[in-house]
Amino acid sequence: MLRNLIPYTNNNYKISPAFSELERSFNRLFDFDLPQKLFDTPVDLYETEDKVTLEVGFPGIPQENWDIELTENTIKISGKREEKAEDDKAVYHRKSYSSREFSTYIDLPAKVDANTADASYVDGILKIQLDKLKSVPGTTKLVVK
């Protein structure tokens, strides 16, 4: 984490107010955990007596661009969002949506039955519900509805 752009400061030396503001701006810019704030995909994982549920928040991914693989006690969730086509006649003042791919492995708190798994994608939230089971052999792919 970057704290100060000036490694040594002499207290008798006055820095220009413009430079001081610039330094504060740079310090604010780099004073955060970059991977945590910009690149993590929010995931909620919770369980009830008979189910394990995951909710992944990632808007703008079409149903066919999700890839979910389930093993005995791990799930791999991957997705890809394509960049929107730009309107040639429009003047963009801000453009935040871009192409992005992600993939994450999540350890499940219990063994689940891959054959009864259900995945749906509504309002930018991918919800996966898994029935708990004593044991599950192999790997299974899920289809998002």
C-alpha cells in the first residue's frame, strides 16, 4: 500500500499547495486493496439443514456464457461478459461496462448431489441450489436456466 509519494520531508521546506493536493490525490488513489475492490465477484454461500445455496452477483452475463462444474465438495463458477456495441452517433462521457471473464473455485461446506442441482440467473444474480448428500462421485456440469 502506497502511503506517501515523498520518502523524506524536511519540515523547514514548504511544499506548494498544488503539489500537496496532488500528493493527497495519489495517496487516496492507491490507498486501497486493488484486487479486493475491483476484481472480486461477490458470492454468498449459505446452507440449511438439507441444501447448500450460492448466489453470485455479476450482471450482464448471458445465460450461455456461464460455466458451472460441480465435484464432490467444490464448485467452479466461470462467466464471461462481452463488451456492449458502441453507438457510432453517441458521445460517451463515461463507459464502465467492458468485456470481462472470471472464474472462481469455492469449497462447499457439505457434500452435495450434483444430479439434483438447480441454477438460475435472475436480475444479475446467479443462484445455485444444491441438495446435501453423503457422497457424490465425479464431476457434473450444470445448465443455467
